[in-house]
Amino acid sequence: MNRIDGPAGVSAVGTIERPMRKDAARNQEAVLAAAREVISEFGVEAGMELIASRAGVGVGTLYRHYPNKQALVDELVRIILDELISTARAGLADEAGNGLETFLRAFGRSLARHHGYSAKLFSPGNSDHQQQLNALIAELHTQAFKHGRISPDVSLGDVRALMWALRGIVAVTGQNAPDAWQRHLDLHLAALRIEPVPSARPSVTDEQLRRIAEAQRAQRPTR
């Protein structure tokens, strides 16, 4: 069949692309919301059946939207990266120059919410999104410097290192100390500022540290 060009709404083979039905759109939204929860709780090993059950749809409906779990995870990652890009762009419109801090807090919340698969946000397959995000972070860094929100000696590399540190904190603390990353970020932001502001959040308790250590030992492979 010869491929043809046509106006908006016409596919490459000349057939009209119809919009998704309302019920199908609702099902897709339910699937994505459920997938966020389930994969965050159980990791990418979570079964499609559990995701479908949490979404309140049949497994067949789930597979009609996403032929396999990888396709579903890829879509979630794309959505999350789009959200982070939107947050970064909105931060650039902050006339007070607080966009970098706002973005870093949103970044931490996203890592914590999606900790079951947050590592996939940084996989090579998402290079286009990552390039957009990196460019925006560089602009936020420049904005923060111009408004005096960070010390002149704070480099873009320092900001990126902080983001990597947040990834590690969220990955290690998990559900045992789910808010630990927030105090960690508070302390680092205070170090970046010209006039530090102390954190009002509590530090990780001894009991939380014990549970974190046990969880890390349990994940080590046995010899």
C-alpha cells in the first residue's frame, strides 16, 4: 500500500485516526495510576495481573493498551520525565529565583514516589528527555546564581552531584525512612545558599538506621 501525506487526523496510509473513546481513555488513566503504585511498591518485577487488578480492569484490557510490561514501564518513565521537564520550565518563570530549589524538591519527591523503578529514568533510552532536562537544570542554576540564591562558588556539577546523592538516599532508605531525603536536601541546600537556613525536619532515628542496615544486608547476594 502506498503511503500518502494528508491533513491532521489522517494517518500515513490515508485512514482517519479516531480519538480514543472516553471509556478507553479512563481505563488507560486507571492503568497508569495503578502501575505507578504497584511498581513503586514491588519494583519492575510486579505482575501485570496485579496492575490490572489494582486498576480495576481486566488483564486483556491492560494488554490492549500495553503489549508487555516493558512498554508500560517505558510509558511511565516518559510521563515522569515530562513532569520533571514541566516543573523545571515552570521554575524558570519564578521571578524570585527559587526555581532550582523548587525543582530539586520535586525531583526528590518523584524519586521517592517511584523508587521501585526510578533508576530507569536515567537509562540510555531516554537520552532526548535527559538532554532537555539537563539544559533546563543548567538554566535554573544560572537563574539561582543571578538572584543570589546560591553562593558564587556553587557549580552546575555540584547541583548534579546533589541529584545523584538524592538518588542514593532514596534507594537506600526506601520505606524504612521515606522522608530522610528531605532533611538531606535541606542540609545541602543550606550549604549552597549565601545565608543558610537550618532544617526543621528530624534526622533519621537509630531504629530507622537499624532497619535500613537490615534491609541492605538482606539484599546482598549470598556466597
